[in-house]
Amino acid sequence: MLYQLYETQRSLMEPFSDLAQSAAKAYGNPLSLFGQNPFAQRISAGYDLMHRLGKDYEKPEFGLRTVDVDGIGIAIHERVEIDKSFCQLRRFKRFSDDPATLEKLKGQPAVLIVAPLSGHYATLLRDTVKAMLKDHKVYITDWKNARLIPLSEGKFSLDDYVNYVQEFIRHLQASYGNCHVVSVCQPTVPVLAAVSLMASRGELTPLTMTMMGGPIDARKSPTAVNNLAMNKSHDWFENNVIYRVPSNFAGAGRRVYPGFLQHSGFVAMNPSNHAKSHYDYFRDLIKGDGASTEAHRKFYDEYNAVLDMDADYYLDTIKVVFQEFSLVNGTWDVKGVDGKIERVRPQDITSTALFSVEGELDDISGSGQTEAVHSICSGVVASEQKHLEVAGAGHYGIFSGRRWREVVYPQVKSFILSHQPATVLAQAPGVPSKPVAAPIKQASSSAKTVTRKTVRKK
């Protein structure tokens, strides 16, 4: 019922939002009759703000057309490699007419970025993808909005998420011999489960796992997000935040955790900051500060675009990650695509290097939650583990913005490169393994003897 009421309100507000946009343009045009008003700039700014507060935000584009590699412009072609019911594996293929540059691109590492399925679209990681495209072959999980997925496609659970990740990893391994995995926030848990299951079966596992700001052990430094999930019962979530998709969407009747509820929760965490941001936007419009207003629009076009999550997946995550702590307690069983139940055993991972990244001021995944991955991955030798705490960085700062580009990314790049074989030979199923060159290690005389270290950066 709540979802239907929300949609009714949104539909009623839509014409008023469009009218406000038209009024903003009319008053903002100095050549129009309305623009002659001495208060025209203020009135235009007010209508513009009204439009943005009332409009419906659709899924943004990645919009990555080119990237600069050593001063040479590289064309980017975005395409879907695998199209699943609830997710697309999206590739950003790079093209160049320069033979030397093309040869360089071919030898760079292949990276699977697993984007969060926690309310926002994968485009939230646009800055992450843009930076990594300079030095890597980049793939990303682009999760679909559950309200647009027909009931005929079935349900989607946390187990399905884990199975998707395994399939995507195998796809990259089949193309390149092996790959690297980067997970941001929520997917750190299912990614670790996916790689653990592959290791337990004796499958080839990724060369590296980089885990950024995720709730591996949500008991450590619990945040407001964690406390809500911990203090409410599983039944409370099912009875209070799960609704059926209204009839005007393709997924009509599907049980979901609506994106608008998640967005309300995000805003409620820092309401004063958002209010100030909108007021500053209003003032910048009056001053004619185009750069600041455009930055505001870009941020909120992304921030306000949210998706629905299938109820089974959402409730599984609450239970497994935030209530039973199944991963760190060693009690998590996952159902595979073949119906077989397997226990998640991170200690079975031995050949995948591990890099964890946390923000000092992260208010979503608290201090120590991501670093906890090192204690449960006991099969990875200490010299192949690394931890980075970014001083002054919040949750979004570790994968987007200046700190990501200047502090985090250089270390992620170096970590991946140090574990990238000089030659990776792709193997077809059933074909005996061929020799693979040893990984290129960072130039450091103490690299083999240094245990996992915490690095703090300003």
C-alpha cells in the first residue's frame, strides 16, 4: 500500500515539477518578459530548486566515451557481455589506432568491479571505473532495478548473487587466464563467499581481491546502518519495509525493498548536510556560479537515482551479514546453481592476494569491519595481505573523488600490478595447465618478509 501511495504522489507531483522547470527557464531568460523582473534570478533559482526536489530521477549513464592513457585519447565502447535476469556484466572496451598504445592495452590486467546492490545503480562507481580504465581492462556488475523484472524471472536471493559473481569471474578467466576482483561496500561479503567456494572446490581463484568499505564483520564499530539491522528482528523487516511493486511497472507484484525507502534512509543519516547543500545550490544559482551548480546536479542526479531490491536478497543480507554474522562465524551455507549446499570457508583461499581499504570517517561500514577479512582468510600468507586506512575519508571518499584518485587508486593499481603475471595463458576446460610466468613483485627488498601492514594516508 505504501508503494502505491508513493507512486500516486510522484505521479501527481510530476506535472508541477515540469511546470517549475519551465518557469525557471522563463525567469532565467533575460530576453523574456518574465526575465525583466528585478527578482527574476531569485525566482528562477527557487523554481529550479523546486523542480529538482520534485522530479523523478532515472538511471544515469556511465557516459565514459574516452580516457587519456599517457597523453593519448582512447575511445571507450560500453557493451554488455553477459545479460542475466537481475544483472548485466558490462565491459568498457578500449580502442586505439596507435599500435604501441594498443599493444600496451592488451597486456594490462583484467579487473572485475563488483558494484553494490544496496539502493544505488552501478553508475555510482563511475569515478572508480574512469580511473581504472587508464591501466586495466574493466568489467562491472550492473544490477537491474527489481521493479522492472517480471515475476516470470523468479526470485533473487543472496545465494544467487554469489553464483552470479562466480560466473562472471569464470568468464574473465576464460578470456584472460585469470583476473582481479575489486568489490565496493556491500559486495565484499558475497565476493568473499564466491571466491571461498571456488577455492574449496579446487577451482582457479582470482589473482587478487581488493575489498573497500564493506561489512565483512559488522560487529566491529557498528554504525547507525548496522544498529538498525541488528536491533530489529527479521520479521520486523519483512513486515515493515517489504512491499509489492505497483501494477504500472513490468515487475508488478514482485516483493521488493523499495529504492525510495533506502533513499530516505540515506538522507535521514545526514539531513542537515543535504539541506545545506540544497541551500548552497540555490545561492549559487543566484550568483551565476555555473561550476558549483553543475557539480551539485551531477552529484544528486546520481544520489537520487535509486533502484528496488528483490525482497529475498534484501532479507537474506540482513540475516546473514547483520544479524547472524554467518561469514565470520563460519556458519554460512550457499546453494549453488546445481542445488548443492556448500559451506563458505574463507580459510581455503590460498592463492589470492588480499587488499582491504577503509575510510577513517566511514559512517556506513565502521572502522575494522573490512579489515576483519584478513583474520578469516588465514590461508593467505601475511606477505600477500595489505590494509589501507585513508585518513579523513568517508565512505564515498575511498572510491570516488580526490582521495580515491590521489591516495587509494595508486595503491590499488600498484597492488594489482605486483600480482599480475607477465604472461597469462587462457585455458579451456579440461586442458592441462600451461606454465604461467611468476607474478611481477614490487621492487622492495623486504617484500617477502613484511607481514600485513596498515597504511595511513592524508
